[in-house]
Amino acid sequence: MCGTLAQVGVRERLRSARVDLTPLRTSADFRRLFLAGTVFYLGGMVSYVALPWQLYRLTGSNLAVGALGIVELVPLVAFGLWGGALADHADRRVVLVWTGVAQVVLTAGLVGNALLPTPQTWAIYLVGALLSAAGALQRPSREALIPRTVAHDELPAAVSVSSLGMQIGLLAGPAVGGILVESVGAAMAYAIDVGGLVVATVLFARLRSYPPLEEGTRPSLRSIAEGARYAVGRPDLLGTYLVDIAAMFLAMPTVLFPALAADVLDSPSVLGLLYSAGTVGSLLVTATSGWTGRVHRHGRAVVLAAAVWGGAVAAAGLTTNIPLVLGALAVAGGADMVSALFRSVIWHQTIPDEMRGRLAGIEMLSYSVGPLGGQVRSGLVADRWSVRTSIVSGGLLCVVGVAATAAWLRGFWGYDARTDPYAVAERARRAAAGGS
């Protein structure tokens, strides 16, 4: 009898840990967003592999490949902020459809260029920059639309489910892209991405209309500045940005993976595993994220998860045992996903609809600056001292930086979704509007 009760208890705990799929059952538009996002990331990661592969084949230069990232970063930042302002002014469905059409046309241009007898490198840079701009214009509308498609109490589950679709694309896309470019070439890889973008755009077109709930502010530098002032004026939001920037700037080891595999671990063949270990950890956390709906102190969860990320990165640099390194990176990826989930819940549950687009644009800026600066920091420290010193010091500094941020922004550390005035106000507004 006791054994049976124990088995039932284990089954219940396992069931409660599974990702909550309720939003997929209750909202047709959320299902469309989820499917569109999954297909979008899957196809996009295929091109993510194909672009640098083709550039290197054409130029034989690592500098030329690295320059693509710089070319893509500028429009990502500029158009991400503008796209946020646009999402607060226009019908978000319309923005998604037309930016989707633009991405289809531009990626088809990559197919055409790849089929030329001599593909043009300038075309790759140009289309890469334009694709970055189109994606940056689209993402704030896609992110800001999630709270409009589900009930308020379903938002934690909606964030987890959306992340699951993204992780599937991030995990499978590079593997598919690597196989395609080596077997059939870049043109076919880009064609796969075109097909995915067409599917995603059709799904966007099937959404109902989502105009602003109130009269939208026209996109302008003034409206972008208004969004920035709003974010800075709220310690809970400012904390989500600063903790993530600190974690990524101080403890971003990805750029060191080639040297870690070849020089430290003396096993170049594990390079692919180093890149995928974090994604595996993220996917496992997302697939078992049912518990997140029962957590209310989201600020504390973000801080602790970011500290675990830093500690796990430091642990990866302390050992040369390959399974331990991979395990530490998987823990880091899982902790990063916990932080990302709760940051998203804070945004979706507290930001008024008329500000969501601009705040999503600022979020894009924060997650772009942190990793880019982190790669520079990691490289400089590794060249000055050593790869392991760079990884370990970065992880430890991350723990210190995150703790200092939490101590400074007490309002973020003490955030509780049940009592936070912004969360309470947004919950009441959605209840009065019938959950819209």
C-alpha cells in the first residue's frame, strides 16, 4: 500500500513538472504563434549555419566571416528599437505579415545568389544586414502579441511553451544546416529557410487583427525615449535588463569554445558538443517547466538563476574532464533558461499593452549588447592570461555582479507577482477587459 502511494506521488510530481500546454489548447492564435515561431527558428538556424559557411568558402577569411556579425548588429539595434515603437502604434498582425514577406523575398535572394556561377560576397553582406533589419522590426510585435492571445494566469505557461518551440529550432536547426551545406550546398539550405518563412508568414496572416488597445504613439525618437524612461523608472524591469547584461558580459564563454576544445581539453572533436550542451540544458528546463507557474517571487528567481549560470561557467573552466565540462555547460544553459523564463513572465505580466513593443525593443538591445561585449571580454582575458582563467574569472565575476545588482535594486529582488502594483494593475485591467 505504501509502495503504491509512493508511486502515485512520484507520478503526480512528474506530471506537475511537465511543461504546461494549456495555452496551446485554449488559444488558436497562440497555437499559430507557437507553430510560426518554431518553424521560423528552425529555418533561421539553417541559414545561420549556411551564411558563414558560404562566406568562408568564398573568401577563406575568418575576418570576413566575423564582419558579417558586425554588419548584422547595427540594423539589429537600430531597427529593434524602431520595431518596438512600431509594435505599439500599428496592428501587430500586419507588422508580422509584411516583415515576414520581406524575409521571404530577401532569403530567396540568397538562394539566387548561391546559384550563380560566382556568388557575390557583397550580396551576402547586404542581404544579411537587410534580414537583420526585417527580423528586428518583426520580433517586438511577435513578443508583444503573446499576452494578447492568452489569459493572464496562463502567461507563465505561454512563455515556457514559446521557449520550447524556440529551443527545438535552436537545437535541430544547426544540425540540419550542417548536413545540408556539406551535402547539397548553401542554396538548398537557404531554400529550406524560405519554405519555413512562407509557412510562418501564412500562419501570421491567419491571426485575427491586433490593433493597439489605445491610440498608439507614432514611431519616433521621442516615443523610443519614452519607453526607455519607463524602463529605467521601474526597478523590476531595470533589474531584468541589468542582470542579463551582467551575466552575458561577464560570463559568456562561447567565443572560447574552439580554443577550449583544441588546446585545453585536447579534443577538437568535442567542439560541437560544447556548443550544444547549453541548448540541451535549456531544453530540459523548458520541458520540465510546469513548476514555474507556482513561483511568484520572479525577481529572486532571476537573480539566483543568473548566479547559478555564473557558477556553472566557472566550474566548466576549473576542470579538464570532458563529461564534467559538458555537464557544467548544460547546467549553465538550464540556469540561463530559468532566468529567461522569469524575465519574460515579469515583462508580460506587468507591462501595459501600449508600452510592450518599445520594451521588447529595449530587451533586444540588452540581449545583443551583453553577449557581444562578453565575447570581447573573454577573448581579451584569454589572450592576456589563459582560456581557463578567462572562463573561471568570468563566471565568478558574474556571481559578484549579479549579487551587486540585486543588492542595489532591492525592488527587483523583492518582486512578488501577487503584490507588485504593476502586476496587480495589469491583472485587473485584463480582468475588466475580459482577458484581452
